Amino acid sequence: MGSFSILNNIAGLNAQNQLNINNLNLSRTLLRLSSGKRINSGADDAAGLQIADSLRANTMALDQAVRNANDGVGVAQIADGALQDISDLLTRAVTLAEEAATGTADSTGRQSLNAEYNQIQAEIARIASQTNFNGVKIFTPDNGKGLQNGQLSVFVGDMTNVSSIAVTIKAITVSATDNTKVTDLGTGDGTTDLSQVDMTTAAGAVSALSFIKASLSQISTARASVGSGINRLQSAVSVLGTQSQNTQAAESIIRDANVAEEVANLTKYQILSQSGIAALTQANTQATSVLALLKG
């Protein structure tokens, strides 16, 4: 059985409590709609926040791995272009050796052919010494400032995996005493020592052909190795890009707000807030009805 009381407005307290809850939910809904996020603080979903933050960090790591791989492709393409130029120069050297080896060439002619060959060798030495990516020498170690042991190591791991792709770029050795002489194109056995070539005699020109042939073969092998490395890096870019996209999608499912759901909640809590204010007003008015008894 109901009773009248002026000391405790229980109905008003209940209405006020529900109004506070509705206003809190309304504020949370407005925050989610304005930020676009379901999780705006640890209080919203502690476990979900931890997972979403981890996924976001891994996405950033994967994106950087993509950039690393693209940089690696750039280095390898620079190396391939330089090797193409060296191949073209060696092809010209073959022509010079063939011409110097024939008996119709006199000593003066062979001197001129040998002089042109020396210029070719000097240009190959210059390409080997100067080719770089962002200051890092590609073909010569250069006291630790270039690729070490002929290996380009590209890190493509993420937060959970350590992974690298190695691209072999053979070192080209330039003489320490004469920077216009090339002593090795990466074979390490002396067969590509271009400094041994001498076209001033017919016999020397014939011998030169074996050095140049071995050098062309080595350059072709080096280009094939670089090319396979480029293909692998480009494949890694594709895989990493897909992985980054899917990781970001997983984070979005956890962190992002469902706009349709939040709009529905906004309407609900706005109505509840308005009805709560009306109920609180009615509860406060109900207590004043006790005065009617006193007036009677």
C-alpha cells in the first residue's frame, strides 16, 4: 500500500538515478559518433583496446617492411642498370680485341685500340666505385660504407616474425694503387682481371678475348642474380601489402564504431533522457501534493 512522505522522495531518487545512467550512455554514444571509434578509452573495452593497439602497431611495422622492400628493389634496379652499362662496355671491348687480333692491324692501330680499351676499363672502374644508393656503395665495400660480402639484406619482418631477404650483388674490385684498373668482377679467381688485358700485340688481343668473355659471363650471372632478387622483393611487397590491409581490417572491426548501431542508440538515449526528465519532474511534483492534506 502506497504512502505519502516528504522526508524521502524515493520515486524522485529512482528517476534521478535512471536519468544519470541514460545521460552517461548518451554521452558515450555521442563520443563514439564524433570520434568514429567504439573504443575511446580502456574503460570501453580493456581487452579489445590491447588487441587493437597491437594490431595497429603490427600494421605500422608491415607498412615499413613494404617501404624497406621497395627500397631494396630500388637498390637492385640501380645495380642492374650499372651492370647493363658494364656489359655494354665489355661488348665494345670484344670488338676492339677482335680488331686488334687480326693481322691487318698494325702496331699504331693496336696502340689506339688498346688506348680505347683502357678508357673502357677506367669507366667500368668508375661505375663500380661511384654507384651508390643514398651514399651506400653498391659494388665496393668502401671501408664499411657499402654492401658487405656482396649481400643486400632487406628486413621484411613484423612485430612477431624476424625475416630478411638477401639479394646477392657481387663486389667489383678496383685496384688500390690505380683506380682506373679493375682486378676482379666478382669471380675471385683472376679470370675477370681486366687489368691483365693488353691489345698492343696480336697475341695479347687473342688472350684478351678470354678475359673479356669470362667478364661478360660473370656480369650476365650477376644480373640474373640481381633480377631474381628484384622479383622476390616485388613478391614480398605484394604479400606484405595484403597482410597489412587485412591486419588493419581486423583492427577496424575491434576499434571502430558501428555507426548504424550508434545512431539507433542515440535516438534511444535521447528519448530516455527526455522521458527521464519528465519522470523526475513528476516525482518531485508528487511530493508537494502532501500540502493538499495540510490545507484540508
